Amino acid sequence: MGIIKLEKGKILHKAGSDIVETVEILVKGSIKISNQYTSITLGVGGFIGITEVPGKPYIYTIEALEETTVYSYPFNSYDDIPKVVKSNPKIAPILAAQIIECTAKCCDAYDKEFDDALSEYEQILSDYDDYPSLCIKVGEAPQKFPEIGEIISPERSKNLSEWNFAFIRSMKENEASLKKSLYCLNMDICVGLVMTGFSLMYNISEASQLLAEYRKALKKKASNFCATMRVIKTKLGDIERSEENGESVVTIVNALSTILLYSGVSSELSIKFEEQIAEFKRNDNRYDSSDEARALRRSIGTSFYDVFTPAFIKSITDDNIPMEVKMFFMFGFVDEELAGEKNTAILYNMAKAYTPDPEGKVVTLYEWLLKIYNLEVEPSRNEFDQDYPTYLREQRMSGSINDEKMAELMTDPINRLNFEIHNLFALGNRMTFGRISSFVPVFDSQNVLRPLDMAYLTAAKIHDYYAKIKAVDFGVFCRQALFSNPEIGIPQLHYADDIDPYMILMPNAGSRASLWQEIEGKNRRTPARMIVSIFNTENTEECMIKLFGEFRWEMCKTEQGVHWNDVTDPSLTSMYCDYLQFYKKNPALSSDNKEKLRTDLKKFSNNYKNVFIADYLAYIKFEAASSPRLNKVAREILFTFCPFAKELREKIGDNPQYTELINHYNSRIGNQGKPIVNMIHKLQKEEIPIPEELTRQLEHLKK
């Protein structure tokens, strides 16, 4: 106890090893108090160690920043702190001023610690969001890090209020005035200020320790991901430096020759396709409307599919498909000069990093053709809306094949494959490209209208769009199914069956998404088939919303059959057709509404489906965000047949445009749910297992 002199750099107390037995007042020099994440500096008159716990190891390391002198006092309990102040009446005002200054520094230090912890948390989440796309850029397959989904944001201590910090900072700002008018009044004021500062500093110290524990736990939980991310960023930096220095990161030479050799096509077709691509590359105006340019694009299309088919068949049994061929299958890539050096490197890394959708519902065209070839799914409808069995029956009726040949072709993988390539692939590729008259199936840098990494549609992105739209229109993919079990007293029960569609990524850079077919054959419980460019050059969210709107319309037509536009059998399509057909006589529409409808019908060439899709886009994107775009009649029809999800209904429940609609919906759903609840209670009473269909329907009604 007493005077202690310290040289510069000397440790007065070391965290974790020295035991707290004293508290010091700084008489001369300056002191740094620090832990792993932060530090503050004290000047003359500052208390040292008052936030430590007597008898416990020091939490903070205390180090002299220059030649320093301190006076040491016994510290057995916090009651010793007022005694130290009272034993120094002459410097009590200085002690009071210094405790306020020190507390203000602690407030600033805690704010910085919290901001740093929050930044670490947000950086991990940001990196996790960027991780899949960065993997694509460097050609790595993304790994799974489920632990990242478990991390939580740091929280400020409930013992620290904003007014605490504001009060102390205000005291610090008015230090000069307070020294003259307050600190010098009497000893009790000085003791009170010291203890007020001590109390807040102690709470800050506890909160700081919790933050330190949080950051250690965060670092431990995210360590594997962060290590992986550092490697990815290092590789990305190497790639970017190589590009800046003009070095080729990915070496692909004579890709077309590799593809043609792999496909095993005849030398005549190889030479023909090479000459077509060479001529196409030479023509700077290769997308103009001249007869020569059109003819060349058509001939390239024919040759492309003639090469694609044998290459695909060979790849089925090949475990070592060349990367050029994978790029050919995924993106329509045929030539590194046509694609451009930079795009070629990006496509290479994308193909190398590609991982299939775990759910198997978002597939590349190549993966889809494998399903067709392996008889996992039936071929898609052709341009005449015929499915594969119908097409074969027509062939038999025309005399092209007999019954025996028809039975053979029904399960013949090659014939099924050819049917799919010449229909969904050839036609769907042109359709999703968007500019039908200038379509060419080979990847060309002139068609890259958005950066490839932004335009690239992965399974994760597609599922994100699904989730986002389902958060508004939760029943978009629901089908009506029938359950019956008279033995347990359920003659029939209609329930909603949620069936996600197949999304087929077409190998082009295009602007459209399209519904190819809403069901497979005549089975209404089969997934829809939707197609979209693997590189979408437009607003993908709007493309998806329009696509789901088209599905809503076509699925309703399929379910309603011949009554799809019969208003006596209310449905989405019949009510919309009636609304659009007789809008001029509708008293619920204002003159402005009618004029807008007249303009819309003219804009969409009186195509009711396209008018509905435009309204569906406005409904999902704007109406759901409390930004009115629809008239009263359209809003009522859409909400009746495409109701908002529960969370959204609760959010907009006080919106007068939706209040009545939501009340009617809740009443209707309540009435539908009562019989199901009664059935469940009855079965439970009789100790009969509850059929899954009942519980699923009840859950659906609660959405």
C-alpha cells in the first residue's frame, strides 16, 4: 500500500493472473486499461481497478504508458471506494471530474465494441450470402455450413440505457462549468458522482465481458466457414490480378473441335458446323434481319441440335465429360472467341462449380433430358399440345407405325429423347431467348446484356423467388385433391396438395420465362414444367411473378375444364373473363377505371390471360406492399382466389381496401375448418389414427 512508481511499459496488474487486492489513484503520468478487444487511457486523478472484483483475478491488464506514479489503497469491497474519496478531501473534486471522464470513455469504448461485434456478425452473413456466387466465380463447388444459420445478432445489455450514456456525456461536455459550480460544493456530491460513475462503469464492464464471450463463440462457430471464405477470396483475388495483367486464367482452345470430336458426328457435319460458326463470327451484323443472316442462324440451329443429341447420348455413360462439353450442355457454349475470353473463364468456373438442386426441382436442360432418357418423367408436350403417348397414337392412326412399334417406342429412351429435344428444347430455347426472329442456340457475347454472375440462375436463387412469392400468394402451387375413407367415417374430403413445379434452365442468355405445361398428361397431381433462361437478362423477380400468374390461369382452366369461362361456376378464370368482358356495364368501376381497362385490353390485344398476368404482377409486387395499383373489382377477384398469406393479412388488416375482404376470407376459412376439426376430435375420441390429409388441410387453412 502507498506510493508505487512505474517505468514506461511496466505492467501494474496483469489480466488473469494477478488477484485484486488494491485500488489505485493515478498521481502522475498515464495508464492504459485494456482487454482483448478494447482499451481506454486514464490521466491524473483517475481511479484504477474499481470495476474489478475484490479477491478475483484481474479482468483487465493495466500498463504504464510513461513514467507513472500511483497511490495504492486496500480494496476488500466496493464500500472501500467512498472511503478513498473521503480520505482525499483536497482532490475530491478532481476525482469526481476524472470518474466522469473515465465513464464517458467507457461508454465510447462499449459502443465501439458493440459496433465491432455487430459488424463481425453482419460480415459473416454478408459473406454467406455472397459465398455461392463467389464459388461460381472461382470454380469451386459450394459447401454446406448449417451452423451459420444458427448464429444470432449481438444484443446490447438491458442494464445500459441510452439515458445513462447521454447523462454521462452531457456531464463530460459541461466539465468546466461543473468544476466551478458543482464538484467543489461538498464531499457528499463528490462521493455521489464517483459512485454513480462507478455503478455505470461496472455495468459497462459486465456488458463488455458478455460481448467478448459472444465474439469468441461467434468466431468459433463460424471458423470453418470463415477459413473457407478466406481461401475463396484469395483465389478470387488471384483471378482478378491475372485478368488485370492480361493473363489467361482459364485456357480453352479450339472448344468447337473438342465438342465435335466428342460427339462423334460425321466429318461432313463437323466441317459444316465449323464453317457456319466461322461465318457467324465474321459477321458483325449477325443479328440483322437480312435473308442471309436469318438463313445462317437457322442453319446453325439445325446443326447445333444434330451435334447435341449424339454428344448427350455419349455423355450418359461417361464419367469424365470434358469441361468444354459440359459448357456446351449447360450454356450452349461452342467457341471461346464467340463467347469472349472473360465470359469463357466465367462459364468454365460456373460449369466446374455447378451442383444439382438437392430437391431435384430446379434442373439444367441436360439434367432434364437425363430424366426423360431414364424414364423418370414423361416427355413434354409438343407444339401441337400433344403429349408423347398422344403423338404416338396419331402416328399409329396415320399408318406410320403399327401397334407393336408403338409399344416399343413408348419406352424407347432414344425416341423419347429425340421427341424432347425437338420440342421442349428446340422450341423452349427459342421462346425463352425472347427475340424469336434473331434466335441462335450458341452462346454469343453479343447477347450478354447483364453481368453473367448477376444473370446466372441457380437452384438457390430460384427457391428464393419461390419463397418470396409464396410469402404473398401461399397457395400458388396448391391443387385440389380428394381423400376418402368411409371405414373411419370420411366419405370424401377435398384438401390442398402443394406441388412445386419443375424449373428447367434453358442454355441461353434470354429475357423470358414460360409455362410449358401445367400438368403431366392428364394427372392433375403432377408438377408443372416451367422454362427460363439460365442467364436471365431481365428483371428475374418480375419474370417469376408473371410465370406464376400464367400458371395460376392455366391451372384453373385445366381444373375447370369446359367451364373455365362459365361465370355460373365461379373460378379465377370465369370471374376474370366476366369482369373483362362486361367492364363497361360494371357500376363498381369508375370512368377512369374503365378507360384504363380499355387501354389495357388494347395493349394486350384483348388477351384476357395477359391482362390477368399484368394484374397479378401488380397484386404480388405492389398491392402486397400496401401500394394500391388495382381497381376494386380486380382486387376482390384476386384476393378471393389468390389470398395473401396469414402474416401479410395481419399486416394489412387495417387497410380499408382489404379489411372487408380479409373478414370475409377469415369467415369462409373458419367455416371450412370446423368440419375438419370435428372429424379430428371424433377420430381422437375413438382412438383412430388421424389421416395425414386432415392435418395437412387444417394447416393449409391456417396459412
